[in-house]
Amino acid sequence: RQDHGHFLGKYHDLTEQLAKEQGVTPAGKATKTSRLPVFEDDRARLRLTPRHYAYLRISEGCNQGCGFCTIPSIRGPMRSKPIEQIIAEARELAADGAVELNLIGQDTTSFGTDIGYAAGLAGVLKTLDRELPRDVQWIRLMYAYPSTFSDDMIKALADSDRFVKYIDMPLQHISDRMLNVMKRRVTRDQIDTLLDKLRKWIPGMAIRTTLIAGSPTETQAEHDELVQWVKDRDFDHLGVFPYSPEPGTPMGRMTDQVGEKVKQEWVEEIMLAQQDNVFARNEKRINETVDVIVDRPAGRDLEDGYVARIQGQAPDIDSCVFLASPRKLVPGEIVKAQITDFQNYDLIAQIPQEKRRSLKVVGK
Ligand code: SF4
């Protein structure tokens, strides 16, 4: 969906539904969160992810008011979770076996603005790094908003090797006029400066973004600017959605809508530009040695290998690594592997055979 993070809003409804289907009562009381003035407690909840990774929601709702998005009217204004509660939930997830935590919220970089927490997201990151047991080896930040992404946040991410070199930051468009139509409160110049800084301060940083093609009044020239920018920026992961008018939004009320056929063509053009970048980058990665986290066996036998991810691949949304291993692995294990090939967006890697030591016969 173009309004990223929308599935998060369904989380509790889904929990309740799953519990109903399985005939169990969810440990955490599931409630309707629409227009909630306060924050819900996610502790002791029914986990929907495999044991070794988990989503940790740090805020709910959003104050950004993007012109195409219904989230603020559905999920309500931004509500940051108290830091003590975040730490308690993170510890609980760690105790339950989570090796990787993915921090989520509709707008994670605005954390704390509603509760007067001056340290903001940088404070959350530093506290998590200080307080969490080392069993949590990877911490990933999702759903950053470009205009509220501060230098302090980048420094906090750079300062600990537990923060994976990865950021998910939906950018939607790059033409200044379209950013204005979309009410994004950010300019092309600011976005480019931020992207340069992220890549410079955190070398090897993988960046995922999401775009919208064919918003009302978008011209061919603005679309061309977007395609060229995608080619130049070399994003690690990119999703693009054809604009879809949502009732009750400023852009949904605009009369100058782009035709469906044009929208689809523009989506394809952007994805082709992205595909060229990804395939070229994957080719260059062959022979690179990387850390991978094992997600699951790819089949029933050891020969089938495993589905795994590098730090630059988030669970459930990005491409993956198909991993061959000479020994049995368990989900959540982080191992060194060598990239040997790629298959479209996915990487192929193997764990090198351990060298056997043998006695040398000396003095003959
Ligand atoms: S940042 Fe914009 S797109 Fe994302 S949830 Fe908020 S209003 Fe919607």
C-alpha cells in the first residue's frame, strides 16, 4: 500500500482474529485502536513472527498529514510509547528469543514530539543499545520520515554495530512540485542532502524507499525526473505503487487525475530502472563475505539449504539470501557466508567448508 505501515494498524484486529481461529485468548488484550488518545500496551502479546525476529512498535498514529494518506484519520495523531515501556517490551522479546528487533511506527523519526521527550529517537536508540542484552544482535529502524531525520539519529545508528546498516524511508517522489502536492513538507534538496549524509556517515548503508507513480497533476517531465533520480540514487530496495485516490484526502478530491494506463506504464518504468541497479549491484557482490541471519530451512533436507538475510534485507518485505551450508543451522543463527551468485533480486551464498587441520610429518 502507498500509505506505508497501514498493515500495522490492523495488527490488533489480526491478533484477535488469529486467536479466535486458534481457539485461544490473546495474552495481551486486543482493542480497537482507532482514535485512541493513549498508547496501548504491547507486552505479553501474541507473537505473529518467528521467534528469532520481532517488530517493536515505538509509536502509533501520525501527524504528518500527507495529501494522499488516510492513516492520520484512521489511526489518530502521533502517540509515542513511553521509553520505559519500549525497553520492557524489548527485554520481553529478547527473553522470548528475538535476536533481531525491527522498530516500527507510522513515523519513527518524530518519536517523542508528542510527549516532550527531548532526546527523541536518538535517545531511544542509545537507550536500547545500552539496556538490551547482547543476545539482541540486530536492531533495525523502519519507517523514517525525511524531514525529521536528525544528525543525532544518524550518529546514534552509526555508533553501535547492533544497528544494522539499513534504513527504510518512504520518500514518495522527488520533484519539488509533486512533494508539495503530496504535502510532504520536504524538498528535493533536503532529501538528497540526507541520503548523501546517510551513505557517507554509515558506509555500506542499505536504503529502502517507497514511491507513488501517477499522482493527480503529475506531468511526464516530473515522472522523468523521478526515473532519472531512481537511476542515479541506486536504492537497495524500492517499492512503487500506482496512485490510488483515498476518500477524504486532499489529493483524492483533486480533479486532475492521471489515467490508469499511464500510471501502470510509469510504475513499470520506475521498476525497470530499479531492477537494472539491483542486478548490477548483485553482480558486484559476488565473492563478498557477509553476515547472514538464518530465517528458515528452504526445504526438508540439508541439501535444500536455508532462506537467510544480510543486514541490508528486512524480514517479510525485502529480497533474501539462499544459503547453502555443510552443517545444520537453526533460525536466528548469524553466520559468515560468501556470496557466490544471484538470482534476480535474491542473493545466493554458501558457508565455506571448515578447513580440516592435519598433522604434518616433519623431519623426514
Ligand atoms: S508519514 Fe505521511 S504517508 Fe506516512 S502515515 Fe504519516 S501521513 Fe501517512
